[in-house]
Amino acid sequence: MAPRSLPDLEETRQILASRRTRPAPRPPPPAGRGLSKLIRELDARFGQGPGALQARWREIVGEQIARRTEPVKLVKGRNGAGAALEIRVAGPSAALVQHQAPEILSRVNLFLGSGAVERLRIVQGPLRPAPASTAQAPRKRQAPLDAAQEAELSQSLAGAAEGPLKSALLALGRGVMRNAQRR
């Protein structure tokens, strides 16, 4: 059997003109379009979740408690029962937070709605680092000592060997002299 030759340009045009080609398949619609209605219904039905608590935790429980705790998850109760809020507590602060549990529950319920959370579940563990916006501002640079005080400090440490110990002693001496000036 002889190999079949390829059609020339004119034959190719005739073949393509006579046959119908399949249209390209449509891409699926964006997932957000289909899910947005469902998400709105679920949000209306079940209310705000742990994301809203995490965003406003400092406002809800106060500065002192927020420094030692963070909300982890909100577990919905079965058969219409209230939810359980799991909070992570830094180390030995768990006992203090446990004593403040009724107050924390009342504040969280004030935010989420009456009876939304029935109990707290306290878990000890490390907290996530605070966001940069709530972190402490960098320290101000201290004013330098005057020349006489700097010379006095350098002369008192003249016998010390050069190295990290001497630089640490210089820094300590400068700090002590600055504190003495403030008083």
C-alpha cells in the first residue's frame, strides 16, 4: 500500500469548508460568581466567625487580655446549641484567663450576638507575633554625652582590653550617666 499524500492548499480549503468543526469549549464561570449568593446566605444564617474576632480582638477583650490571648476558632454547637470559642493563651496566663472567662464570654457575646458563644476552650501555646501596626514604636535615639563625660568614661575604661566586653561596658556607662543627668 502506497503512503497517502497530503492534500494541497486548494483541497485543504475544500475539506475545511465542507466539514463543520466543533466550537471551542467555554471556560467555566468564575467560582466567585456562583458562590457569592451561597456565602451571603451562610453569613446571614450563621453570622460572623473567628475572622471578625481576630480582627477586633483588642477592642473586644481589652488590651491586657489581648496581649496574652488570641482567638483560634469558633466551633458551632450541635442542634442549635451555642458555639465554643477556642482561644490560645501564652504560658502561665491560662489560669488568669480562666478566672476571667465569664467576662470574656460576655464581651464576645456582646460582639457576636446574645448566646452566640456558650463556653471558652483555653489552649496553652505560643501566640502569633503582633502585626507591625500594633507593634511598639522604635525607641528614640539617646542624646550623646558631653565631651567631658565621654572623656571621663573612656579614661575609666582605658585599662580594659579592646573587644565586645569593653564596648558593652561603654554602653552601660553611657546609659548610667544619662539616667543620672535626668534626675
